[in-house]
Amino acid sequence: MNENRCTEIERSIIKQYRKSIWRPFVKALNEYDLIRPGDNIAVCISGGKDSFLLAKCMQEILRHGRMTFGLKFLVMDPGYHPDNRRLIEENAEIMGIPVKIFDSDIFDVVVDIEESPCYLCARMRRGWLYAKAQELGCNKIALGHHYDDVIETILMSMLYGGQVNTMMPKLHSTNFPGMELIRPLYLVKEADILSWKDLNGLRFLQCACRFTEQIAREKALEEQVHSSKRQEIKELIRELQTVNPNAAKNIFRSVENVNLDACIGYVEKGRRHHFLDTYSREDSGGSLTR
């Protein structure tokens, strides 16, 4: 490990990006009560910029914070190309992150799935990570989703799912009792993560998925290939920002300020509610037909 370079990377988070990365990171920890004394947290590293930044931030808060907790750094290899795995290992070495790599066969399992392979792959990855983290004595897994992921999820759920959902800052696992998922980069913007990456001259995996790699080859693309729907949403938000600079901020705030008095219906703990359930009227509410 190049200790000088590792130190520079760590210092950049605390100094150059104190306002745009470090403070939002700490704010999310406090505002959403993401870490408690005695936690044992598995930081899940996919190989991309977000998860590697998360790993460094978690190392720094453990080193300089006032709370004692355990940290482990998990990398699941679902069937990466050897070059991709090597890049992850090299970045972990450069950044001083003691990763634990374990193998799975997820890419082989989903290779013949035609309908929603990405959804199935994501669910299987999550299950493997929970299981490995629990095996290592952890009670939480930390993922690198950021602010932009949150607002994109909100719009995707509305425009393509016909519902209002968000990516929560923390969740209890339904299949692994006692386990939680936390998202400490919840308030950190992707543009600032990209800026931090470029400042430090770091190169991370864009997308190691076997399917998008094939698409990239077929289309002769060098940049990351996004799923079409999420890319559409990214572009939509970019356009909205040109009309209203506060558009992204307001999308985020919209799920913090849900007014149930002005909702036709909502779902709570699996039970659907309709505004007419509690709507009181002076008349008897007779039928409109005779």
C-alpha cells in the first residue's frame, strides 16, 4: 500500500470535501440514527466509486468519531471478469481497505433469465451479502446508495410504478432476523463523489455486470451502460433542474412532507387505506343510481 496516497485520499474527504461529502455523511448518520454503539457493520463493496467512498468514510468516522463499533469490508464476486476483480483488489490496496472477498455463482444463475434479470440479480446479491455478514457476526450491512439514487427511485416509482416510494435510509431485513441495511451516503450527491474520484486520480469499476458489458461491446460504448429506465429518469431530472434549480431538492423533500390529509389513498404495513374510510359527510351518502 502507498501510505502517502492513502493518506491523501483520506485527507481529501475531511478537507477538500468536508462540506459536500463529509458533513452530509455525518448528518445522515445522526439524522437517521444509522450507527449505534456496539454495532458490527459490514460495508459492502461492489467495486464502484460509491461503495469505495463509503468504505473510507466509515473508516474515518470510526477513527475520529466518538462511537465504538466494528467494521468489516465485504466484496462479493458474483462471477466478475478477472480484470474487474483485480481492479477491486488494487483499489482496496491503494485505499487501505482490508476487504474480504467471497465468491458466488449469481451471474451464472441469472444468465438465462430473460425477464428482469437485473431485479433478480440485485435480490440475490442482497441475500448473499446478508448471509455472509451474519456469518461474520455483523448486525448491519452498509450500502453505497447516494442522494441521486434516492430521488431517481422516487420518480421511477411514480412514473413507472404508479406509486410513491423512496429508497429508505435504513431497513430491517425481512429474511434475516436481527439484520439491518443502512445507507450512510444518503445525503451525498453523485456529482461530488465523481469530483472526489477525479481529484484523487482513482479509477473504479463502471459496471461489472456481464449483460451490460455485452451491450457495451455491441454498441461500441466506452462509458457505463445504464438500465434504460434509470437513465431516462437521470436525464429527466437534469432537464427539470434547468427549469427549476430546486427540482431535485424538492423531489427529495416530497417524501419527507407527505400530507395524508390530501392523499386519495396510502398503504401502511401492508394494509390499504382510502380517504373515504375516514371521510365524514353531513348527508347520508346515498347511491347515485336509482
